[in-house]
Amino acid sequence: MQVIDWDDFAKVELRVGRVVDAQVFAAARKPAYVLQVDFGAGIGVLKSSAQITGLYQPEELLGKLVVGVVNFPKKQIGPLMSECLVTGFHDADGNVALCVPDRAVPPGTKLM
């Protein structure tokens, strides 16, 4: 494991966002959804490709709070320009479980 210092960690903008739209990403090579995530007034709504189809259906994602990295450069994923990285963890079967706050916090809140 590589050790980083506090300044390295502080550069990563991990923010809470609310999923406002989730659609099947039909053009993706691996099964994925296109998420639109509202990170609040200071950041706005950002798009992301998320390979979370093993554990989630699009309709259950609407309104869900997620944690995303909002200061990576945009990344072209097929026809989609991904604007943020929604975070998660692989379970024992390789499915991605979303990283989520366990209490309601306002969109845009930074991870401390």
C-alpha cells in the first residue's frame, strides 16, 4: 500500500450528491448506468458511468445519496463524457456496492 500525506488526500474533492436520473448505458461495453448526480449549488449536476448493474436497478437509484469525486478531469467513456466518479466497493461476488452516507447530508458536502 502506498502511503500519502494529508496534502495529497486534501486535493481529492469527495462530495455527496443526489442521483436525479439513472438510465441504462446501452452503448457501454460492460453493463453500466448513466447517472446524473446533483452535487448542489456550487457544483451542479454531473454525469457519470457507473458499473453498478449487479446490485441496483435504475428506479431505486433515484433520490439516493452517493459519494463522488468531482475534481477529476472529464473522461470519455464511449459516447458519454463522464464528469465525476461515483464511488463504491466490490463485494465478494465482484458487484459494486455504492459508497453512501449513512445519514442525510446536503448535496455538495465535502468528505472530512
